[in-house]
Amino acid sequence: MRKKIVAGNWKMNKNAEQTEDLLNELIEKMPTETDVQVIVAPTFVNLASAVDHLEFINIDVAAQNVHQAESGAYTGEISADMLKSVGVDIVILGHSERRAIFHETDALIASKVNTALEHDMTVIFCFGEELKDRQSKNHFNVVENQLRDGLFQIEAKDWDNIVLAYEPVWAIGTGETASPEQVQEMHEFIRETVRKAFGSDIAEDVSILYGGSVKPDNAKEIFSNPDVDGGLIGGAALKSDDFIAIVNAI
Ligand code: PEP
């Protein structure tokens, strides 16, 4: 079943106290009745406390990354089993910052996806073209390749645990948003690409989020597109009023 989802990627922001403050504000402002799955992704060190804090509220907690290996000599890394052991079963993978700054390739992302799925985690799989790709009209190819090389190794049964997040790199943290027409055009293409590879049922059921400078004042227009099932939110997820306004915009 296709779900409506709003996920907040907090990136490397908020220490322990600030995390607790923002969670408290979200708890206070969350709509009591909603069919939107709301997810927050604080930093690794605050995940366990966030899970505890949100135990009785319908906000889920995601990690921003996971290592592909089960355990071992990988200084500074976090495994899927560690995440699951503190109650986190959602992970954001393939974010453009991980791809650009930490040089994550499609092949590496594919192995992280496989590990997360083996641990029965839900993967929010991020992908999207750079400005130069759009300017050279190569954006559909880039997106198709990212899907094929980073995700399409999975089996049909795994799609229940996949959420797609289309994030054009030129719109992330820049204040520049893709137009509602550009978003719908790409989301339709993504659904069609999934349909060709895995069939109509999977394509219709998978949630496709848009990410890239979503704010309270543009969320409604973006979310009103038929192939947009919600958003992955960066900057605006750090302010409770903005984040909740985006949740309410679906
Ligand atoms: C993101 O980093 O996933 C993102 C969408 O950021 P922003 O909303 O700040 O553009």
C-alpha cells in the first residue's frame, strides 16, 4: 500500500539537549489524527534517546546511514544490528551528501541497501541528478542509472521495505525548488522505471518522496501531484513549526 510520508533529515545538527527540545516541540504540535507516517532522523548519538522519547507518539526514528558489514574493524562505523538493537528500523541511504562528500558509489549504496534489507530495515533510498545533468538534458538517464545500479538488485519481496526519495541535487539546501511540473514529470518517470523492472503492483505501491528545499509555503503544491507521496525534508525539519506545517500540507 502506498503511504504518505514526511521524513526529516536532521543531518549533523542538534546536540542531545537540542534533540530533546525539538522532539518535545514535535510531540506537542503533532496532529492527533493523521494518515501521514512522520519520521525523524537525528544523529547517531541521539537515536536511542529519540526512540525512548517517542515511544508513545506516532513519530518514527530513522538513521542517516549504516555500514554494509555486519561487524568488525571499521572504526567509526555503525552496523544495522546496532541500529536495530536501539529500536531503529529505518535508514536513509544514498543521500547526495553521502554520495558527494563521502564518495559513496552506486555499488557501495547497493551493498548498504542489501545489508539493511537483510536486517528487515526500511530503506529511504535517495537519488537525483546534479544541475549539469539537467542542463544537458541527461537527468532521466542519471536517475534511471542510480536506481538500476543502487537499488534494482533487490528482490520483488523487498519492495515493501523501500521508500524512494527523489532529490535533485541542485535543489538541496539551496532554496531552489524543482517546479511542481518538474517534480511530477520525474516522479512519473521513476514509477514507470520501477514498473518496467518490477511490474505494476510494486510501482503503484511504492511511496516516492520529493526532497529539495521543501518549505511550508511550497509543500502543498508539490504534494498535490499524483505521483508525489510526501517529502524528505532537510532545513525545514529543524524547526518544529515548519516541519509540522509540511506534515499538515499533505
Ligand atoms: C535533504 O538534505 O534531504 C534536503 C531535502 O534538504 P533541504 O530540504 O534543506 O533542501
